[in-house]
Amino acid sequence: MLVARFYAPGDIRLEQAPEPAVGPGQLKIAVANCSTCGTDVKISRHGHHHIDPPRVIGHEITGRISEIGEGVTGWSEGDRVQVIAAIPCGACHECEAGRMPVCSRQQSMGYHYDGGFAESMIIPEAVLAVDGVNRVPENIDLAEASLAEPLACVLNGQEIAGVGEGDTVVVMGAGPIGCLHVRLARARGAARVFLVDINRGRLDMSADVVRPDAAIAGEETDAVAEVLRLTGDRGADVVITAAASGRAQEDALRMVARGGRVSFFGGLPKDNPIIQLDSNLVHYREISIFGANGSSPAHNRRALELISTGAVPVADLITERMSLSDVHKAIETVASGTAIKVTIQP
């Protein structure tokens, strides 16, 4: 079978590999879709400290069950499934307290286990142990279902930040994650949602699809001043930084309302993670700042429900479908910002 293996930064190889054998407690799937994201770009360029090469990457995974390992019940060959990316241990203090996204022993598909840039793959016992395989509703296709994993992360972030009825929400970053944030904020009852990006082309492309109440080009106008203008100088109730940008995080604190919430959703580059933060601004205006990292198996199940019910449409966010042999092109397309979501169909 064909696989895409990461060996080193700048070295992802398309290779022929033996079909994997299913073991006890495991499932084997024929991969239908493995969508790509900015993390795949970072891995391709810089590697990752959790990846011990060579490793088949790809973590936004859907497929059909092709074999069932000994001891696994409740599944049949041909079942359509979506697979979690982040695998909590299920037994540490954080997991037992319901905080699975920050499990200290978390593993990941495409990092610790071979991922979805392959024609077939094994779902490890660790995923099944935390109920991390989800049935895909019949009314959505497997490409749509592959977006349940990033939507699960978005759902976790908005729950932490308390996005809700009547809020004015600013989403900084018009990539696929930003688009999902816009749509989920609407589904959670936000009154107005503004989308900000420094890339005019990407902003226009995404805004044409998700229709924010305002699309603000950060390189052409002062985004902080524009948000304040749009809110009568009050600021936004919630600002979500869906971009790996320290400036976005700093601007978020200047455009959020008194008593508002800021979600640092996008992580910063490891070599430049420090921002300037006016602590007095946080103190006197009682601003809450939240981190958001990953998702739990339950978030993945709920994300599938949001897609299935139409509360968060995703089909129109998939703007490129490519074969596994085009994996390098797919990753570069993501890096260029010329597509919203790219999915690979092995």
C-alpha cells in the first residue's frame, strides 16, 4: 500500500509498505479521508519532538473498518468511522477530573502511532480504550466527518472561553480553524462575529464562505481601532486568536471589552513564544485569558453531531480534494493559504 512517511524536516517520502496486520484490541481501517492542517506544515518543515521517525503522519482521519482484532466488540466490517487525534491516557488526575485535553500522558495519531496518510492503518488499542472511535452518521460523507477533529478542538476552546448567547466575537485568523470558529460561534448564539486576517486573499476567500458580520484586513487597517469602532468603543466580549501570531494575542487584549474573555487558541512558534502583556489592562478591566489545546473523545463525538445536524456546516470549507500521491502539494497548498481545507483521499 502507499504511505507518506516523515523522515526529517523537508523529507516526507511516498513509499510502498506492507499492509498492516491487525492485533488484539485493535481495528484496521481503509482510510477514506485524512484532511491536512497547519500542524502537518509545521511537522514537514520542523519535525516534532513527539515524532520518532520514520512515521506515517496525518491525524484528521476517517475510513471504513476492514478488519477487527481479537477481543474487540461492537463493530462490524464496513462501518464508517472517525478517529480521534489526541489520545488521553484516561487514568491520570487530569483525565479523571474531566480535563482530557491536558492529559500529561497524552499520545497522538501520526506522532506516537502511524497516522492517516496511508491507504490502510491500524487504530491502536489506546484509542479504543478511551472510546475514541466514532460512527459517522449516514447523512454526511467521510470527507465532512474528517473535519470533526479540528471542530472538536474549536468546540473545546469556545467552551473554555464561554462563547454564548448575544456575544460579540472576534476571530483572528481566517484559515480553516478561524472559519470553524466563526460557524461555531454562530451556532452557540453569538450576536455578531468579526473575522480578522493580515492576508487579504485568504480573508476574502474565507469571508465569502462563512459570512462574518465584518471582515477586517489587518494589514490595511488598524484591526483594534476597527473592532472598537464596530462596537461603539466597548470592545468584543470574546476574542479568539486562531493564528500563530504574538501580535494577534497582543491586539486581542486591546480590542476585548471590560470583563471580556480572550482565548489564546493558536500556539506560538517554539523559538518566539513571548509576548508583551499589559498586566494592568488585565487587572483593572478584569479580562480573562484562557488557553485552549486539543480536544477530548467526547468533543469529537459532539463535533460529529454538530456537522450531522447542520449546526456547523463544513462541506463548503473543503475546497481541495487530493490523492495521497499529491501529499506534498496538499501540504504546500495549506502553507500558501490558497485553500480553506484540503483533504487527502487515499
